[in-house]
Amino acid sequence: MVLSPREGPPGPSASDESLVLHPTDNGVARITLNRPHTLNAITPDLREQLISHLARASAEPTLGAVVITGAGRGFCSGADLRSGGATAPSERIPGDVARTIRQGAQRLITAVLDCEKPVIAAVNGVAAGLGVHLALACDLVLAAESARFTEAFVHRGLVPDGGGAYLLPRLVGLQRAKELMFFGDTLSAIEAERLGLVNRVVPDGELADTAEAWAERLAAGPTRALALTKHLVNSSLDTDRSTAFAAEAAAQEINATTADAAEGVRAFAERRPPVYRGR
């Protein structure tokens, strides 16, 4: 399967090249945010394209993993506050801002969290504001040595959005999350790794190859088992033990019906590597 911008959803400009979808091979969908002049700030059109393609990745049986990265010096500098459409406070209707957040940044982060395929963030440079939360919503985060992470909202007099106050404490704890959000200090890639925001830091020149290798390993795995595992882990911090255990048992019941589960057990018995088909 080859994803191209022409296959995107109606509405946002189909010719918009702010999102590059690379030819798909080895079961990996590669997405590059392509607005380098803004450090890949997210416009409404770009957001809708990302949401659409993540949904399609979930439903496409030939895909096993997704990689998101940025063009140029940045991964993502957050929402594009200069893209227009903002209204003056005196012109706003009560509820407008909350609706914008729910239908915008929160939908994007939800699309990443709910994607049924593992999503890898390959953070190649600056990640700020919503860009940080886009990375943190991914299942695995690789960072180039030059990457930087900034909870930039406080510098604009804003409250963090895009699920930041939900995601960050679960990764670094309450006190550290408050420090990062209250001060908005920039973290180096090594500091982000030390705090648990990043799985691994690699030299800049090795980022793409490392992300590719990880994604291909995931794409060769049991797709449905990985999807169920992702769901169990993502929901584990929001539930009690008995509910988590019940969900685990239900996931095992569902997965036991898949062809990949049968192949995994058969391959073990036959002492050979399994060949998974994503079914």
C-alpha cells in the first residue's frame, strides 16, 4: 500500500504538501511533517491530514507500524498561532475556545493514542508545546542528539493543551511535570531521556535508520496482539486492578482467535521463527 496526499480526506487541501507520506514498504507508514519554515507548526489542515492517516493506518492490514518525524531543523513547534482564524476575546462566543481545543489538539492526540498500530516519534529537532505532546502520545520516542523539548505554553500565557496535563505526569510524576510546565525550560535530548520522556537518544545521522529498524521490527510482529497490548497499557493508569485484570483476560480471549496467535504457538512448538500476517 502506498499512501499519498491525493488519497487524503476531502476538505483540507488535497494538494497541501505540509504532510509527506512516503512509499510504504515492509509494513511501515512513514509520515513527515513538512512545514520546515515554521519548524513544522501544526495548522488545522495538517492536523486533519494526520488524524485521517492515523485512522487509515489502524484499518489497513498491510501496515504494522507508523513513524512520525519532521522536515528540516524541527520535529514540531506546536500549533501554528500565526495561521489565522483567531478571534479577539471580545468577539468570542462562550465555549468557542473549549470547542476548538476538543475538536483540534485533543482530537490529534487521541488519534495517536487510539491508533491500533504502534506509532514511533522520531524527534529530529525542536519539539515545543503541542509538538512535545504529539511526541509523548506516541508509543515509542526516539530523539536525535540535537532534539530539544519545551513546554512552551507558559511563555505565551497559555494553559497546556493537547493532553499535556494528562500525558506528562504519567511519564515523569506530578512534581516534575509541574516544574516543566510552570517554567517552560528547554530540555536537551539527554535530559529528556533521563526523565523518561524519550526511549533512546541517537546521533542525528542515525535517527532515520534507527526509527526504520524499530518500525520494521514492530511491523513484523503480531499486529493484533500489539494493538491489544497498547490498549491495555494505555488504559492501565486510569483503572483499578480488578478492571485491569478483567480487560487483560478479555484481550487474551480476543487474541486467542487470531491467526497470528496460532502461528506463534505453532512456530514455538516447531522451533522456528514465526511468520506473522497481521490477522
